[in-house]
Amino acid sequence: MGFQWGDLLSGVAIVLVLEGLLPFLNPGVARRIYLQMANLAPRELRIAGFCCMMAGLLLHFFARSGN
């Protein structure tokens, strides 16, 4: 099984769609969330980013192992 650019681009496209949902559906809530994130310490942002990456990797692993 080789690397497929189409799979990578599909993944990026899904991320962009999901990232755009909240600002599109409720811009006021999105603005408040972004302002709260701007006030977080760098360490807290790193921890949140790391947790999101690990959750994404686990989700991907379980989704792919089901095939």
C-alpha cells in the first residue's frame, strides 16, 4: 500500500470543512472561543494541541483498522 496524494488532500479538505463549521453556523460563539484561546498560556495551547493530535491519530487508527 503506497502513499496516495488524494488521501492526504481528502483529509485536509475534511479538516477545512470541520474547521469552518462553527464560524459559519455561529460566528458569535466562534469569536468568543477564539478570544479565550488567545488568552491561554503557550503551555496550555501546546497541551490542547497535543491532545487534539493524539485524539485524531487514535480515531484514524481505529477507523482504518476496521477495514
